[in-house]
Amino acid sequence: GSNRASITARDILAACEQQPVPWRGYQCMSCCRIFPTLWSVKTHIQHSSQEGYSCRVYYCRLKALWEKEHKQQAAAAPRG
């Protein structure tokens, strides 16, 4: 098994929710390009390094940050 984080459609949507796109389409939060479908954003992110972008790195960092925050919230939650 590979331990490389895979960016899912949910991750892309979660990132987009923080900065909604005013017109139709999905925005890559890293390079700000707009794509017509969620699938096309995902494909772009997975192959971004080949295109000379670091979008995948950006999303992986973002995901790691969310997971860290989630763990902190879970740890801070009172046990009942």
C-alpha cells in the first residue's frame, strides 16, 4: 500500500466551500483555475506536478491540516 495521501472529491469540495466560486464550475484553490466538473479538477490536481503546478502538494497540506485540527477538536471534546 502507498501512504501518499489521495485527494478525493470531498476534499476538493471542502476547500471550495471555504471560498465559493461565484460562477458555475469548480476552482482549484491552489492555482485558481476554474474547471467545468469536479472530476476535471481532481484529474488536474493528480497530474498537477506534470504540468508544473504544485496543486497536489497544496491539497495534501490542506488535508493534513484538517486532519490535525480534527484530532485537536476530538482531543479537546469533553468525554461524557
